[in-house]
Amino acid sequence: MHNRNARGVAFAVLAATFYALNSPLSKLLLRSVSTTMMAAFLYLGAGLGMLLLRGVQRASGHAPHERRLTRSDLPYTAGMVALDIAAPIALMAGISRTSAANASLLNNFEIVATALLAWAIFGEAISRKLWLGIALVTLSSLLLCAQDVQSLSFSAGSLFVLLACTCWGLENNCTRKLSDKDPLEIVVIKGVCCGLGSLGIALTLGEPLPALVPMLLALGLGFVAYGLSIALYIYAQRELGAAKTSAYYAVAPFIGTALSLLIFREMPTPGFLLALLVMLAGTYVVTRAENPV
């Protein structure tokens, strides 16, 4: 049991490290790629990259024996795809309207969404310590969203990021129902279907196709930040469950925040620093929580 738990934690942290690249590097690419088009190529990069990886595995005779998706998995697969079309579009809209550091840190709200939806819909237990962590993460997210506390106005960009996190929280629980199936197959379906869906939306909205170099960079970022990250996340869910995997995955926003501050040379405001401290406390409580009781 100890080895299984340690393996799950390692998968979750590695997945988080890869995903942490998303916000700061997407912020850079959004200078030359429109928001919905960016979401499309991120997922297409994930799907096509993992499809190529599976081809290499089969050619070398090292393809793992995994259970394939079946017709009974269709409801969760369809939900996963629909939510994965909505979430990255909302995230790119948020990143384009707020700082990369702010968007990165807000990604931790996915812990709250995943845990609460796992509890409310799927009956997954949540310990008292995990409830405390959820409360602290929510408080930090509210601090990050607030533009003017006196007038109670909120950042549109931050709200888009929270919408993305909520979509991914529900999607995480859909994916958990498929976590005993082939992770590469799941990522290929996610990437290709969600990428084509987002591309169709972008073209319908009249967004132009990006130039070749930004397109290739977006595809490469998608392969690492979405493709490899999602596959590792699914492996982690097999060992830890949806709520605990999301908790360990919570290191991603802090890595992303540090990268954002370095890349964009952003000076954090006192409000941001306060939210960061609260988020650190909440994340610590969540990751130190005992198994749900």
C-alpha cells in the first residue's frame, strides 16, 4: 500500500510540473494566437502527440496491455470531451484578461471543484482537514478575484479562470470513472475530439489560423502540458482517487506562479502576496489531510 501511494504521489507531482508550464507559456503565445484557437491547438497537440507515442510503443513492441474503453463508458467519455472543450477556452479567455501569475495561482481552485463535486455527485468522503483546506483555497481565490474590495467588483479574467477550474473539477470526476482504462487512449480521444471541437468553434467565430511557428509551439506545449500531464494524472487517480490526486496536483499553480513572475517580471501586490500565503496554507492542509473518513 505504501509503494502504491508513493507511486501515485510521484505521478501526480510530475503531472503538475508539466501542467505548470501552461499559464505562463500560453500567455506568451496569446500575443500571436487567438484564445479559442489557442485552446484548440493545445488539445490537438496533446492528442496527436500521444497518438504518435502510442505508435512508437507498438512499433517497438512495448505497448502496455491496458483495458480499452467500451460502450458503457460513453456517458463519461462524452462528458469528459464536452467539459474539456469548455475549460481551456475559458482558461485562455481568463489568461488573456489577467496576469499569468494570478491565473496560475487561481488554478488551485480546481482542488475545491474536484473535491466538492466528488463528494456531492459521486459520494467520495472528505475529511475535516480537507474541508479546512478547501475553505482556505476558496478564501485565497476570492482575494485573487477581487479588484476593489470596497465596491465588491471582481476581475473578469479571474472569473473565467474559476469557470475553467469548475469545468475541470467535474471533468476530473468523469475521468476518474475511466481511470482503469488505457490512459493514452483517453488522452488521444480528449485531445483530438476537444481540439477539433474548439477549432470548429474558433473558425465559426471567425478567428484566424495562427502562423506556422506559433502553431507548432502551441502544439508542442499542448503535448507536454496537457498530453503527458493528463496521462500521468490518470495513472495517479488509479492509486489515490480524484480528491487526493487533485490535492497533490496542487503544486502546479505555485510552479506556474513562480515561472510567471520570472518570465514577465511582475511585481506581486500586497493583495497577491496575502492570497499566496492563504493559498499555501490551504494547499498544505489539503495535501497533509488523512485519507477521507
